[in-house]
Amino acid sequence: MDRSKADTTRTGGIVGILALAGIVAAVTQTLVVPLIGDLPTLLGTSASNASWVVTATLLAAAVTTPVAGRLGDMYGKRRMLLVSTVPLIAGSVLCALSSSVVPMIAGRALQGMGMGVVPLGISLLRDVVPAERLGSSIAVMSASMGVGGALGLPFSAAIAENASWRVLFWVVAALSVLIGVLIGFLVPSDRPAAAPARFDLLGAVGLGTALVCLLLAVSKGGDWGWTDGTTLGLLAAAVVVLLAWGRWELRTAEPLVDLRVTARPQILMTNAASVLVGFAMYAQSLVVPQLLQLPEATGYGLGQSMLAMGLWMAPAGLMMMLISPLGAKLSAAHGPRTTLVVGSLIIAAGYGISLPLLGSTAGLLIVTLVCSTGVGFAYGAMPALIMGAVPPSETASANSFNTLMRSIGSSVSAAVIGVVLAQMTTDFNGYALPSESGFRTAMLIGCGVGVLAAVAAFLIPIRTPSPADGPDGDGTLPSRPSTQAGAAV
């Protein structure tokens, strides 16, 4: 094998390992979905308490992802990738051994702490992959979240229906160990800052507090009531703490998040588009599973089992992986901004064509495939836009912050779509179920948000080249010798 083929094989192996890490991380997010209805019985608790099994992962991921990104820039992204596998393993083992709700929630929170592997992995690619392979590698890594999320449902449902639910967590624990070993032995080290900066502990605590207040209010507001004192108090606290945190970040010499860099128009508008894409991406994942599983007697439900629903949803995740190379080629030819605009419009189109297709499983499959095609384009473009506007020393923290923006969009989507479906109901044998018009309204909202995401992406300014900036000014990633990755290995 000649040198070029050896380098290509080595690069493919690195990307494959990092993508596997992203898939496993995404699987943990949907892991408990088939168990939600049974958790109160399995853990001997109330349905309200059991819902924290899902919420804990969301909150822990939101709080720790920006921290992991900053530490990755300071001490090495590969090192922080290895560190991130530890809570994934520990949390999975704790969940597998749990028989009550408190250790289960603790285990799920630990799993959430490992969600930083995706932005860390994307950022590491900039240091260890040849420049000519970087765009396609980022696209594949970005698509891993969709693949893991889609495969997680049928995987979890199949095991839950045919084996002990504890097997789910043992499998994830074993995969997390495998990822740690593969990263440790096969993924090369990157080069952190020559002189590690002081970690902004106060900034981390402030951002974490604000995010917990915000996401807790958004995720639990539907249960508590949107005008409840607790919900309103948390939202007010989030605003106050965020303002104080922003003031601190602007005044400290070594901030957790460099708000001056984040305020650059290219990064600011990319993050704005990311919130909208996150919203649009998540809306259909709330609507389609319910339509597939509602009884046929409703007149619009399709009567599928949990396993069948997961299998109908799985091709969408695979579509993201298949489409990612096309998105990379489009970015290489016309820039990642164009790819983000195209992806957002495809998402909007997927929601638009859903209105006449909601009455069949094949129709919903088409909707999810189209939407996932758009998400695949968009998710591959956003890291490229971010990394094209920040110096290498801030790659991981900037990508982690962008990932956080997508998560906030998904959380807001869950709240908004949840309110719509809760308000637009129909009576079915004495039970209030979301009505067909409610589902159609939710899909129209998704279409509108997809269009807004395209507008936000179109407004992303592409800077002119500046030697002092480091990254290229055309919104693409900085060029560098393709031999660097081989030397690092």
C-alpha cells in the first residue's frame, strides 16, 4: 500500500471511530423512550418523578458540553474525549444496576455529561485530518447524531420487548468502553494551547445555573403550567443570571465563552440559524412517532407497535449519513452558507409535503427522509461555518456552544409542539388525544421555522480574508498542509 492510500485508510479509521462515538452518545438520548410508560412500575415511583430520567440527561448535557469544549481547547480535545467516555460508562453501569428512581436519574445525568463527544470529535478533526478530507469528515461526524438518534429507537424497543431493560444500559456501557479503547490507541493527539489558560470556573457555574433554570422551565413548563410561579420564576432567574454571566464573561481575561468572538456576525447568525434548525429538526420527531402509534380507530393514527415505529423512523437517520458527502461537496463548491440555506429549505419542504401524506406509513417515511436530508446538509455546514470564523485555539469551545444552541432549539421545539398538541385534542373513548388538526398545525409550524432558518442562514455574512484572523475569510475552513495529520499520527 502506497503512502497516500495508507493516509486515506488511517483518516477513514479516525473518522469512523469518532463517528461511532457520536452514534453511541446519540443512542443514549433515545435509549429510555420505549421504557417511559413502564418506568414508574420498574422504579417504584410516580410518572412525574420518572420523567426526570429524561430531563436529567438534557440538563447535564447542556451544562457540561460548553465546559468540555473549553477544556478541550485548553488541554487537548483527544484527552477530553477520553474523559467524556468515563461518565458515559459510569452512568450506563449505574442505570443498569438501578432499582429505584434516584440512582437511575443520577446515572442518566452522568450519561448526559458525556454528550460533549460530538463537538469535541468535530473539533479534533481540524487537527488530525488532512485539509482535503476535512469537509467530508465533518459532515460524516455531524450526521452521527442523526444516525444514533434514529437507530436508538428500534434498538431499544427490540431489546425492551425481548430481554431485560437492563441489557440496554449494559450494551451502551460496553460500547462506551470500546470507544475509549479505540480513541486511546488509534486516534492521534492534537496540540492544545502552548500555555493552558486559567479555567473560568465562575463562568461555568453561571452558565450552568442559567441553562438549568431555562431548560427546566422549558421542559417542565407544560406539566407545571406556563403561568405557574415556579415556571415564571425559573425563566426570570435564567434572564437575570444570563445577564450577569454575560457581564462577567466580557470583563474576565480568560472567559469560558468569548462573547466578543461569538458576537462576530458569521458566528452569531450561524448560531441563530442553529437554534431554528434544532427546532425544525425536532418537531417532526415529536409528531411522526405519535401518528405511527395512535390507534387506527382514531381515523388518523396508524396503529404501529413501538418496534415497528422505530423501524419506520430508522431510515431517516441512515439518510443523514448517506447525504453527508453530498453536503460536503456542495460546501466545497459553493461554501457552507449555501449548504445551510439549502438544508433549511429542504427541511421546510419536508414539512410542507407532509400535509397530504400524514395518513400512511409510507407517506410519513417520505416526510422523515426529506427532513433528514435537510438536516444532514445543515448539520454538516454549521461546524464548517463556525470553525471558519474562529482561531484553532477556540475550535472546541465554539463548536460546543453551537451544539448548545441546537439543543436549546430542540428544547423549545418540544415545549411549543407540546403546547400545540395539548391544546388541540379530540376525545377518544374518554381519553384526550392530540387531534389530526393539532398534528397538521405542528407540521406547519415546523415548515415555517425551516423557512426562517433558511433566511437566517442566507443573512450569514462571509468575511473577507484577513491574515490576522487565521481562518479563511470565505467561510471555509483554513487550509494547511495535508501531511500534518500523518505527522500527528
